Amino acid sequence: MRATALQNSMAFNRRRLLRAGMTATKSLFWLGLMTLIGLVVGVMVVIMPPLAWIAVVALSIGMLLWVMPDLNLVPEDVMRRLFFFAVAVQFAVPLYYAFAVPGLPWISIRRLTWFPMISVAALTLASSHLSRHRIAEIVGETKLISIPAIGFLVSIFLSVLTSKAWTDSLRDASDAFLYWYMAFFGCLLCIRNEKDVRIVLKIICFLALLAGFAGITEYVLQRHFIAQFWPEAMIERLFADNPYLFDNIVRNVIRNGQFRANYIYNVSLSYGEFLAVCAPICLYFSLHSRSWWEFALGCLGTLACVLGIFASGSRGAYFGASVAMPLVVSLWIIRYMKENPSSLVGMIATATLVSFVSGFATLAIFWARLRVLFTGGYEGAGSTDTRFAQWELAKPWIISNPITGHGAGLGGGLVGFYNPGSPIPSLDSYIISLLVEVGIPGFLFFFLMIGFSAILLLRVYILDSEEASSSAGAIACALVSFGLYRIALSQRENHVLLFLLVGMGMVVVFASARRSLRPAVHSPRSAVDASYRAMSTA
């Protein structure tokens, strides 16, 4: 007995020494690794330019976050508030409200608001297993959306490897990750339920209301007054490499005899795109309002979007809004008639919608002024011919590398098409830009992400009768509007809005799928009725 006890004691001591040795070895390994990283970072800070060593420091911080133990360091409410604030600033403050520091990217107000949100989100992901698990669940449940979304990001970074100017493409890819995809993952991390989705949609609706009336004010005053709130010399310094774009911001733009408002955007087309995407969201609050002020917000927001699109003079915005807004009403009618089959409201609404669309189409055919708004007239025909000319110039580049493209952000310079009087090359279709820059896989991933998001959200809106799923229709129609406009617009000023919509769409689809897995809850009355029927049958 004593011999057995002694052997057990010796075995226990050996295991304890082994565990202590392993712990000490791990501690020495991480100490040595962190010391090495510190030395490397210190050397790079000394010998590298500012932008490069900032990236190295950020990478080292990311490695430290990766090995951090699970701790609830950040209150969830703080992260959500930072996210909502960053979204509001993104669509209320121009990108050119910024400071130019030699050797560094623009220090803009937008970036200053996104930085704390991104920092808190990174800390939360590193220290909270529940947050990582939630994102993994949403991504796994919505594979039809998440696979193209992540595939598009991979395509952007793969294009850097075959880029004609890899430093420029790497900068463009980094911006895409830091802003587009941080908005995307921010939705998955910060938006926890349908209430949060409606908060973000209300923010967008309110900002669309502000943008629409600001744009029509620019149209009435015939000048871009938003840029005048920031020193013109500072804006000129920011756009020193692109004076044509600087003139577009601070000078009046007239096309087809009409002044074009651009609000906070660099070009009026992006301003029109923003309103065309927001129009179905504003209309959603008119149709699914839960209070009188939501109804008022929706009606005023819809009116502001229509007025702002007129002020922008963008025919692509007219086209996107004219498809998305009737689609919202049509979906609402289908959902209402499904839930209230005996009501006449659905039939009356259907007749009203058909009459309105038919009358508007007839008016557009016979009234030249209205027709020009959609077709662009003579100048619009020239713009269409320009896109075909750009396609012919782009085809050799697409054929030469259809897999990874020639580098994110380089499409305009590679194709080499110049508008008359402009020293800056440009592309006027995102289809051409994607095929040249990130190849056919990146092009397919982008449009599949939008298409699958819209399809799944439309399915949720029609089949899920819960009030929590009502926002699915508005998000789907907004994505349809965005996707249609991409045919004739290459600017990416609204990509943050796109990835916000895709992220919110994934949350809505995930929540609907989880609700469908719940067991049916029967009321006491229904249970009594079932028992009565069973006894009657017996």
C-alpha cells in the first residue's frame, strides 16, 4: 500500500512538473516572439515611410489581439452607439472635410468617427467568444450571401498580386477592407435584432430627408454651398492630383441646361444613387409605420428623395427609383393580401398602383421634358455611346487576365478613356471597372452578393408574416436599385451603404430562419378547440 501511494505521489509530481515546464516554455516563447516583433516594428518605424510603418504597427496590434484571452472588455451598448454614430457621419459629412498631412492618407472626419468604432469592434472580437460565435452563426446560416461577399474581398486582394501598380492597388484594397467590410462586419456584430435594423434604417431615412432638401436648395440657389463650409484652399490641396474633380465639387455643373446638385458627394451621379437607394427605405416607413412620426418621416423622406433626384439630374437615379419604389408597393400589396385575403384594401391598392404606373409611363412617352429626364436627350445618347467606346477599349485588358484582373482601383488609367476637356481618365460603368480590375470572379461575386441578398430578403418578406421581417422588403428593393445603377456608374462613394444593406440583410435572413425553427406556440383557446374537436370526432 505504501509503495503504491509513493508511486502515485511521484507520478503526480512528474505531471505537475511537466505542466509547469510547458507553461514556462509557452511563456518564454511568447516573450521572445513579442520581443522580436517589438524589435522589428522599432526598426521599421525608423527606416520606413509613415504610411508603411503605421500598417506594420496595426498588424502587430492585430497579432496581440489574436492571442488575447476571452474577457468582456467593451459594453455592448457602447459599441452599438459608436456604430450608429459612424453610420450617421458617413452620410452626413463630405469626404473632403479632411486634413492633408504629408506622407499620410487624408485625415477626414469620416475616418475619425470610424476609427474608434473599428478599434472597439476589434477589441470585442478578440475578447468575446460569444461575439465571434454569433458572426460565425450568421455567416454560416446565410452562405448564399456570405460566400460571394467574402469572395469579392478575396478577389480584391488577389488583384494586388497581378496589379500594374501594386502599391496603389494595395491602398485601394486596404480602404475597401477598412470601410466597406468594416461596415459589413459591424452590422453582423452590432445589430442584434429587428429593433436595431429599424434604428439604422431610420438614420438612413432621416439623412435622405436632409440630403434631398439640401440638394433641392442647391438647385434653387444654383450653387454648391456644402463645399463652401470648408476652406477652399484645403480642398484644393486634397485634390491636387485631380483638379477636374475639384472643379466638379466647387464649381457649378450644368447638363442639358439643368444645374446638377451633388450635396456632399464628389459627383452628382453618386448623390442621385444615394437617394435612389434610400427612396424604397423611406417608402417602407410610410407603409409599415408604427407611429405617426414614423409615417411622417417616411412620407417626407420619400418626397425629399424624389426632389433630390430631380436636382441631381441623374437618369440612372430616375431608373433605379422608378423600379424600386413600385416594387416596394407591389410587395406590400402581396403581403397585405396574403394576411388579409378578404379585405378590399389590397385590390384597391393594386388598381391604384397599376393606374399610376401606366399613367406615368404614358406621360413619359408623350411629354418630351419628362422623357429627357430618363433618357438624357442628346447628351444622354452621347454618354451611352461613351460607355460602348470604353467597353471596346477595355476588352483587350479583360481578355489578357480574366481571373485576377490588373489591380483594384486602376481601371480608369489602364483603359485610358478621356472625356473631352478632362485630363483624368474615367470609366462610366462598374461592370467594366470590375472586369478590368478584379477579373470575372470578382465581377460575379459582386453581383451574386447583391442578387442573392435581394432574393433571400424578398422571400423572407413574402413568406414570413412576422412584423420583425417587414424591413426585408425595403432592404431588398434598395439593393435592386443599387444593382441597376451599377450598369451606368463606376463611382464607389456609396459602397459603404451597399455593405451596410447587405450586412443588415444577412441579420434579417438569419433572424427569420431562427424564428422558423421555433416550435409552434398554441394559445389556451386553440388547445381547448382542438380538444373539443377530438371529443366530437370520438
